[in-house]
Amino acid sequence: MTATITDKKVLMKGNYAIANAAVLAGCQCYFGYPITPQSEIGEFMSGKMQELGRAYVSAESELAAINMTIGACSTGVKAMTSSSSCAVSLMQEGLSYATSDQLPVVLVSVMRGGPGLGNIYPSQGDYFQATRGGGNGDYKLIVLAPSTVQECADLTYKAFYLAQKYRNPTVLLADGLLGQMMEPVEFKPYPYPEIDNSQWKLSGAKGREARIIRSYAPLADNQCVYLEKLFEKYKLIEEQETQWEEIGTEDADIVLVSFGSTARNVKTATKICRQKGLKVGILRPITLFPFPTKRLKELAQSVKMFVSVEVNMGQMVQDVRLAVNGKAPVELIHKGVGVPPAPEEIVKQIEELM
Amino acid sequence: MATQVFKIPDSFKKDAKYTFCPGCDHGVAVRLVGECLSELGLTENTIAACAIGCSVTIYDFLNIDALEAPHGRAMAEATGIKRACPDKFVFTYQGDGDFASIGWAESMHAALRGEKISAICINNTTYGMTGGQLGPTTLVGQVTTTSPTGRNLEYYGYPIKIAEHIAMCDGTAYSARVSLDTVANIKKAKQAIKKAFEVQIKGLGLGFVEILSTCPTNWKMTPQKAHERVQNEMIKVFKPGVYKDITVEN
């Protein structure tokens, strides 16, 4: 597997597409520890980064990997780590620090079953882990959720861009299904502008004041001011970066809300519903933070029922309910872990809900 | 004719206020680090990974770029900095709890990988900033707030000998333990810090110095008594010396 810019589609696993895109996005440093179902990312990076004279460290733990990434990012280079579920748990401390340090860390989180060791089947059980965070304090991670292998590549580019643009840790939230499945994918050159970081990066205090990157504001008042500033940034991100896909919502009575690999089957289910004469549409959040709250609120003026379809015990459904705010019923179709429910199964459950 | 006998090193912040407790050896250690940075011409090319605890305040005294790492993670963050910028001088300044307890995995693996960084570890046999609890280096018999009848082996196990462990790692180029209890030993300490910096500059591997230090406040001793404790108790268990120096062995 070699990293290339392609003018035609190549067949590739999601994990390789993510790794290839990261290299093309200009990622200079990769730090990681193996875990199924994302190990191909580290395997690809180990060879490619050495070949290109960039940095690769086989970290002793995910705790070390996220902190190595923080260290590299503090110098202004693009750096990333990747992991999965129970091991992303080990990174929560680092993610909390990175938001407070305002460092552009990129984390690829390829979800598997949980809690605990869980299993290596696909899952969306880390929606809360990514959007709420397991680290301490008030903070937000930017979270991007691909649904196809092509999006695995495109949103990896975007993750590096948004992380740099907002100086905020950004998560590409994929799952075992996307990581392991093969699909045709095309790699265009990195499409985003490079962000100037000369005003904050650590490079040695030559000809300027020394810089300290820290998350520590010893006085309560300082910390209040700092948090207000941080949340102004999050508000800006919500206004400018919320991204979603919508099909068949114009006249829909029922809107299915689904993200990631599950949304693939939900799309097919929507088509079957339409063939049956049911007015069903889909809204697929592409950014999980920022969540398309505003759009769901608009749709709630006319839609009779929302249904969140997820592979977990019901996590995103809470954000849908917050957005709809009692204007319409919000139901849940889900399974705990594994491949998403088949389109026919989803249709059957929708008919039961009607 | 006037002769200049003292010059403030360029690595020192001119407006820094002294914040360590009276008699604490952190002040001397930070000063030695600053002098070595200046004398080796590293000040403007340095990025430090700072720790949690009293040691973090080093960035208030030195005029260098610094990243404040979470507790125990300085060696991982220093690794990230150095791998991203191999031409920068990178060092950590940590306490023994940070380096050898919560961060032991990060410290050992940075040494095993032979990261081309330098690490300074202050060993004062207690957690200072949190008020004097038992740490990885607390001596057998030592009373702390979490070993009220003294460190006994059945409850707490043995204190760790950091410099010896780091010396065992193949990626370590230099490992030494020094003390700051006499003028002669302060001079030796400075030579050791300089050596730990030089092995990084030469690209030989990890340079490490463990500095035996006082914590008069938590030991509940006068500065003088605290230094006597270093001489009479600590040095007997934590023997000063150079445990590895590949520039000599080669």
C-alpha cells in the first residue's frame, strides 16, 4: 500500500484511506499503539513516514501516544494519533489538556464494541466519548463522522484543516466497519489553505519573548475569562462548520437521523419507504460537534416524527431530542453493537412506530 | 579598573519573583539548569517540557519556550517535540513523583528508545506541592502525611533508585545522581547537568540527572537541618555518582 494522489479511483480499506489522506494532508508525525480494528493505520504510517523522512513513534501506550502528539503539535507541525474505543479512553486526559492548550491534535477514533474491552465488532458506542468527552472540565472536540471510504479520506483532510484553523483537537470518528471495508476512493491533493501558526508555536525564544503553552490559570477569575474565550470559539465553530447531508426531507413526515456507517443502511431504508409511499427522509450529521441542532429545529416545525438510528444503546438520540425540544416525538431504532441493522429491518421498525 | 565577576545568564528572566520555600533546593537546581543553557548557547533554541508539582514553575524563571505537560507525561511530550523538531534542544524538569511514579512508563520508554533529550529529576523523597505525601522515593522509615508511622516495607514497599534504573536502559547515554548539600557538590551537579545536555547535542541518546534535594517545609525542618538530612540519610540510600556515561566507556 503506497500513498498516492490518484486521478482515478482505487480500491482501498477505510483505515488505509485515512492513513493515506493524513500523509497527503502533510502530517509530519504519527504516534500510536496497536489496537483492532484500526491497526492498519499505524502499520501504513510506520513504513510511509520513514520513507518520507517524517516521524513515527511506536508509543508505549495510548497515554504516551496522545502526549507525544501534543508535544509535536506544540511546535506547529501537523501530527496525529489513532486508536479505538477502550484505548481512546486512555487518551481522555490528553484530549482535555489539548483543548485547554489549544493545540491542533488530530485523533482518528475507529470505534469497536464496549464498554470495557467489549469486542472488535463495529459500534457507534463512543458517540458520547467523542462529543461529551471523558476528560475533565468544560471543553469540546470537533468531531467528524465519515460514512464511506471516500469520506474517510476527505474528512481526514478536513480534520487537519479544522484542527489548525481553530487550534482545537479534532476527532475523525469512524468505526470498525468503515475501517475494514474496501471501497473505491480517489485522492485529490490537500484542498485547504495552510494556517499561519507563527504567532503561537514553540520554536525557541529567538528574537522574541519566551512562549509558554499551558492549561493552568492559577486564579479563579483568570480561568473564568479563559473558559468564556474558549466557548466563544466553540460558538464560532457551530456557526461556521456544521455540516450534514439531507435527502428527501422537503415533504417528509418522518426524518431518520443517522451518522457514520449506519447511515448507509438508513439511506437504503429511506428509498424502500418512499417506494412504499411513505414520506420518509434522512438527515445525516457529518459533524457531530458541531451538531446540526439548528436544522433539526427547523425541520421540527413540519416533521411528525424523528427517529434516531444508531448502533449503540441510544446516544445521539439525546442530541436529537434536545434539538427537537418536544415539538415532535423522537424515537430510537438501534442495536447495541455489530453491523448496522439491515434496511428491511429498519423499514419494519419504522412501520411499527407509525 | 573594574572587572566583571558576575553576569546574569541570558536564560534568566529579569523580573522573576522567587516563589520556592526557604531552603528548598529547587532554586539552586533551576539556577544550574539556566547557567548550563546559557553557557552552552542553548537559550534561544530550547523547548522545555515542564511537569506538574513545584518543578513546573521553572518556566517562571527561565526565558525559554515551554510546554506544560500533564502529570507524568513530560517525557512523552518531550519525545513529540524532539521528533517534530530534531534541531531544537529539548529537556524536561520533573519531580520524582512525576518522573518515577505516575510517569515511570513514559520515562523508561523514552530512555529505552534513546530519545535525544535531557531529563532533570528532583528527588526530595516526597510529594511537595500537595503537602508532603509518600512518594516513590520516600525512604524506609520516613514519616509523611500518608505514612504516619513511617514507610514500612509491608505496607509501602521499597523506594526506587532512579538513576540506576535509567542507566540500565540501552538508549541512555548519560545517567548520574548528584546532591546540592555542599558547594563542591553543587559544582559537581552543574557538571552533570552540562554533560546530560551535551550528550543530547551530540545525538548520543538520553541524558539524565537525578538531583537529591531538600523539602524543608514538608520535612518540617530548618534549611540547615534539611541539608543535614540529605547528607546523613538520603546519600546513604541514594548514592551520588555517574551510573552511565557512554562518552567515557567508548
